[in-house]
Amino acid sequence: MKVAVIGNGGREHAIAWKLAQSESVTDIICIPGNGGTALEEKCCNIDPSNCDYIPYGTPSDEAIVKIAKQEGCQLAVVGPENPLAEGLSDKLWNADIPTVGPKKDAAQLEASKDLAKDFMHKYGVACAKSRTFTSKEEAIAYVKEQGAPIVLKADGLAAGKGVVVAKTLDQALDAVEELMDGSLVGDAGKKLVVEEYLRGAEISILSAVCVTPETAKNGKACIVPFMPARDHKRLQDGARGPNTGGMGAISPVDDVTLLIQSQFEKNILQPTLEGLIKEGYDYRGFIFFGLMLTEDGPKCLEYNVRLGDPETQAVLPLMNSDFAKVCTAITDGSLKDLTIDWKKGYQVAPVVVSGGYPRHYQKGISIYADLKAINATGAKVFIAGAIPNRRATRMQHENDTKLVTSGGRVLACSAYGDTFKEAWDNAYSAISNIKFDDMFYRKDIGLPGAAESN
């Protein structure tokens, strides 16, 4: 079977790597892929902008569909949220390519924070109280009335920049101005969701989803949760500094007890499943529950309609089951009959970023790695923001990876251990064998005090 994986981040590298382990998968077409997928077994990168059978100016979704058809792909997995929100899954299904990723109407659960909150309230999903505003003046008046701390969210997709947790009233009022006047997130902030501030620790639960009108009728509609994970958003050790796209993740999370799992399934997962069914959505893909563990039990902060990044780099390596079979079960309606098996230990995946991230940083910096030493730790390096160095005609250094940086988040070192300490030691030992100018990473991923708690 040939599989198309759409996207170019660390999440997509992890997806492609996991699919490649399946005996049923012969080839993986990464559109466009990155420097990691370029080196991965069974993988081939195809960039639509450099593809000779894609006419110049072809819309990106049409180009992706054409490549998948031309290459004979029998399955597609869409990684990022933007193509899903724009309807790529619909187009792939229309081209007779079974696709892991919800269709456009269901993908709005991430594309619109306001729609997601309405959905949660409508179906009784445990979540924070909120109000939505299109008037900046009304939003400011409401924030002054509520006081701080308070949470402000741009309604639209904002590449991780659209959520502000304001600890003071001045911070909240500044955030309203910046989000709604377009200076921070553009049009995504024209509609603003203002939420109550929830106290607790945050976790992520990635899940597989199979909901269609047919599975709703035959009782096969389901959401199957994966191992819980925790992302670390703040740039610096001790959960300090600006928010980022993610500085590292761990899985599982020891503070997710059996009681919390039960509360999550009863008060969040099941009402969400009921809502997906009643709304008539065609949702065959993944859903990411962002949760806050409060004194009153877990509450849903947000839905993402795809796998999380960097959580995927910590969760998928723990999956013993054939990931290609999981993806096929999502698309053919048999997910409810599938049992997913997990390893018993821990995975730690700290992220390495470019100096200056999340603001200004340089690109094109050569990456060096002692692959023998990294392999000895058992760690897997997932590339996010790095591409092949096209100017390299020969090995400049014995540890030259022939990759150069191309983004802020460059890579993650994901390592397993029977105990958390073993996994942590393996991950950080691997990182110590990677070098590039101005590289930066947190030294405390998964340790006490590392994750921000409200």
C-alpha cells in the first residue's frame, strides 16, 4: 500500500516513521515532507512547487490531490489543521483516496473557537464558561467586569499565537487590543472568545475518531483515546518565558488517575461523540482534547482536529499496534473493533529550537550529530524545521547530517525508558550529541515544576 502524508513538521515525520514500520506499507509519499522524511525508510518527498506535472499556480489542495493520484496512493493522512479547515479531506475522498482527517465542516471545531464552544455547551461537554465578542469595546467592558486572571482566544486559526492567558487586568486589556485590531493574529482575532480562568494542570489526549452517518446507524461510531501526554509550551525552564508551539512532550502522564480517565470519558469524550453524531459530521481522523485537570475534574479547553505537535512525537513511539491498520480502520469504519496496544514505559521528547525562537531566528544553519552515540541511547530524532543542504557537495565534517535549519522548532529527540528517569536520561543524552549554532532547548521537560499550572 502507498500512503500520502501531507505536511512538513515533526508530527508528519513521526507519522511517516510509524507508518513505515507496517509491513503493509510499501511507499510513503510525503507532501512536501522535510529533511527527516527525506532520509526515512520507504519515504519520498514531493514538493508541489517543484513537481514537473503540477502546472504553475495550481491551488495547493488540487496539487496535493493530483500528486496522490499520480503516485497511486491508496490512503492519505493529513497532518496540519489548515488544509483540513479548507476542505482537503473532502477533495481527497472525492478523488477516491480514503483519508485520515475530518471533512471541512467537522474541521471547523478547531478553525473556530466560537463554534467549538457552542458545540461544547450544546452537548454538555465539561468546559470553561465563555462569551464571544465581535466588538472590541464590548469585549473590553466584559473583561473589566470579570477581572483577571482571564483567558482570551482569537476565534480563527492563528498558528499557536491566538491564546493569551492574562494574569493581570492590564495584560488582558492589552491582549484584547492586540488580538482584535489584527496586529497579532490578523483576521483570526476579529471575533474574540473570552473564557474563565481554570486552575489546574494541563494535559493532552490524542484520539482516533470514526464517525459517519453509516457508523452512527450501525453502532460503530467511536472515539478511541491514546495515551495521555503533556506538552510544555513555555520557552524556558520552570515554565517561564513566552509561549511557543511546544518545547517538548512526555507520555504517559502519572497524574492522570483512573478516576480522571473515567471523568474524561463520561463528561468530555462521550458528549463529544454524541455531538459529532447528532451534527451529522463525517469525522474520520484524529481529535486532540486539550484538558485542564481542575478540582472539579477534567475540563475541555479546546479541540484540535488532528494529532498534536510535539505530543505525537512522544505518543506514537509508545504504540505497539500497526499504525497503518489504525489508519485504515478509521477510514473503513472498523475502528471500534480494533484494539490498540501500548508499551508499558515512558517516552520523553524534548524539542531543540533555533536561537531567538519564537521571535526572530536565522535559517540555513548546518546541523551536526553523532548518530552512533544517539543510536546507542535508543532515541529517535524527529525533524521539524530542517531541510537537506542543497549546497553540500561533500561531507564537511564527519558528523555533518547534511541538513540545515529551516524553522524555529528544529527537531525533537524522543526516547523510551521502562521508567521516566530512564526515558529522560536517554532523551537528554541524545540531545547532547546534536550541535548547531545558537541551538537552544529546555533542560527540564517532564520534571516537577516544568509544566505550567494555573
